[in-house]
Amino acid sequence: MTINISRFTGIAYRAHHPMWSYDPLSGNGAKQHGGRFNPPGCGALYLSLDPTTAWMEAQQGFPFKPQPMTLVAYEIDCTKIADLNDTQLLANLGCSPQELSCAWEYLATLNKMPSTWQLAEKLRALEVAGIVVRSFAPGCTSTNQNLVLWNWSNAEPHVVRVIDDFGRLPKSPESWSG
């Protein structure tokens, strides 16, 4: 199967729980718990293409009482990115735009594989490094976009670099011990 993929270059954002801001490139939370586009055991780095979307993504569980977050910016230069806003691409992959918004957490609790996990498996099998896709966080619209990466590093062809020119992010979990 051939699909259209492209290179993504630009700035992306992520709002972190402050305690985990010492390791903003790990993807371990998504690997441990799973996410909309990755089952548990599969690492993923969920980023947003603007700070507001990053904040809304991070606050999904707290819509009326925003919790403290650390906003981190990333420089991205990744090849093999699929744009899931392309309905023809989705159709070629046997998926619909409606399936992207599935209740993935609920399906996972029923031991059913969400369609978004199946889609991610197909894309990873095609060696796609990540996707651009709309945010499904409460209050978001199709203009709120995310970048989800399954393959990233500090080297080409999937470069992701934290922007921390002044070394403000903590360097270890000991930063949080009292």
C-alpha cells in the first residue's frame, strides 16, 4: 500500500505535569497507559501545533479546575509524517474521519481494540514516523491540530529537540523531592 507522507518541520508544544518535565522527550506515560493512537506498550510523543491546543489536551480531565502545567516547546524536523486530515488518505487506510474520534479509552476497558490503534498499527507497519491529526480534547475543533510521533530522536530523519536555551527544565526527578 502506498500512502502520501511528508516532512514536518516547525514548532510543536506539550503541556506537562510539572513533576515529569525533567524528561519531556520520553513518551513513557503514553507507553505505559496508551493513548488515542497508541496501545499500552507502544511509545508515543503527543504534541500540539499551538500552545492553546497543548493546554486543552493536558487539561482534559480538569475542564473546570485547570491544574498547573509546564508548557514545553519542541523544534521538529521529521520525515514520514501522514496527515490524517486528508480524507482520501484515511479511505486508503480503511478508516473514516468519524473513527478518529472513537471512545478509545472505553473500548480499551472492554478489551476491544479501538479503530485508532488499528490505524496506528497499519501506519507503523508502513514505517510512518507519526501523524498530524485534529485534537479531540473537549472544546477543540478541526483547527486544533496535534502531531503524534511513534519514532523520534535527536538525529535525522526524525529530529525532535526540546527548546530550553536557558536550561530551565529540571534535570532529574529529584527536583521534586522535599
